[in-house]
Amino acid sequence: MSNVHLVDHPLVQHKLTLMRRKDASTNSFRRLLNEISMLMAYEVTRDMPMQDIEVETPLETMQAKVIDGKKLVLVSILRAGTGILDGMLTVVPGARVGHIGLYRDPKTLTAVEYYFKMPGEMENRDVIVVDPMLATGNSAVAAVERLKELNPKSIKFVCLLTCPEGVVTMQKAHPDVPIYTAAIDRELNSHGYILPGLGDAGDRIFGTK
């Protein structure tokens, strides 16, 4: 599983375990996902380019480093990606935001696009695609394929959970896109859900069934 980055920080793993509990409330699940997203943002943005600017401290003027958040685009795969997006925006509030609407056909499990809205000048931007689950991998592959049409500088994919099948599908289609995840679970079931997993992330975030 080359190009897969497992974020195994104790705080991330602890919060993920709490999210897995079937009796976790909608409020608790949403709050924990927000917290994990903030923690994962530190890892996925570790190599972001920086520039020097001049600042005046209380004692003197100096050159100090800053990131250009406006060149970063966080792309949420609707609807569940919103759960990760909010936490990451807390850490990088200057980032632009894009949305891709995809739903999984219940019979074929393939991704069907219904919405696509991105900031301008994508060729000058680094993209982080967010979606809680990389399960079959079909939605992630379709989203990245669509984004590549805009020729961004770079693309990373961030998810809470994945499985070997999802990783293989993603890496086969987009070997150049690194995957950041908090866990690689055992397998997919016949309905395309990750096992042991945590259920349907979208339903648990929004309290729907």
C-alpha cells in the first residue's frame, strides 16, 4: 500500500474508537469527526509550501514564514465530506472550498455525478479531497478524475476509514494521489460497506437513515 499515510496518532485513534460505537449519538459522532479532521489536517498539510513575509514584533522587524491558504482548495464529496470539511476549515480558514456531488448507484455501486462547483484558477492550487469513507473507491476515483480535468498543482485524498479494496481501486486509477486515513479496516461486505467500519458516515453525521 504505497502512497498510503496512516495517521495513527493516539488522539486520532482514541476518537475513532468512540465514533465506531453504534450507540454514539449524532451530536457525539459529528463532534468527534470534527476533532479528528482538525488533527488530520496537521498531517496532510505538513508539506505545504511557505513564504517569508515581514512582520513587526514588539521588539523588532523580522522575516517570518506563512502559508498561503488561498492557494489551497478543500474539495468535499457530498454529502458526508462536509463532516471532514468543517474541521479542516477550522485549521486552515483561508482555504477555498469546492464541492462534488456524487451518489452511489445501489445496484452497480458506481458513482454518478450530480453537482460540481470549484474555485477559479485551479491550475495554481493544491487540492485536498475529503470524504469520510474510501469503501469501493468508485466515488473517490470519479471525483479525482473530474478534478484532474482542471489540472491542479497537486491532489491529496483524506478519509477517516478505508479498506484494502478501496485502496487498490484508488491506487490503480490514480497512483499519483496520496491517501491519508485514520484506519485501514478488514474488508467490504456485499453491499459495499466497510467492515468492521462504523456504519454509514453520512447517516450518522446528519441523523438520517
